[in-house]
Amino acid sequence: MPVFICETCGCVENTAVSNYWSRGNGPALCSECDPEIGKWHGRFPKIPYSDDMMTDVLNPPAKKENG
Ligand SMILES: [Zn+2]
């Protein structure tokens, strides 16, 4: 299942357990930041995204240029 970065808290969330697709062009929100859900699902730990995760996300942050 694809994962994405929550625009509010910056954690990694899975599309299958949030309203990512049904939200359409709206902000990408994790289940906890989504007012319609309001709490973390608990399927996996809520962790902030970092570059060394080597995880493909749907909305990766802008790559930093070296130097
Ligand atoms: Zn969030």
C-alpha cells in the first residue's frame, strides 16, 4: 500500500488507513490530523518522515541539493 507524508504533523501514513484518496485534491492528512477520523489507527507506529527511511512516498519533500 502506498504511503504519504501528513502535511500537518509530518508523520508517515498509509493510504489504506486514512482518507487520502477520498480527499481528492485536499491536503494529505494522517488519520489523527483528519477531523473526520481524529485519532491514530494504531496499525503501525506513528513516526515522522525522514530522508533515511528510504521509503517511497506519494508526496516526497523537495530534495535537498548537495552543497
Ligand atoms: Zn498528521
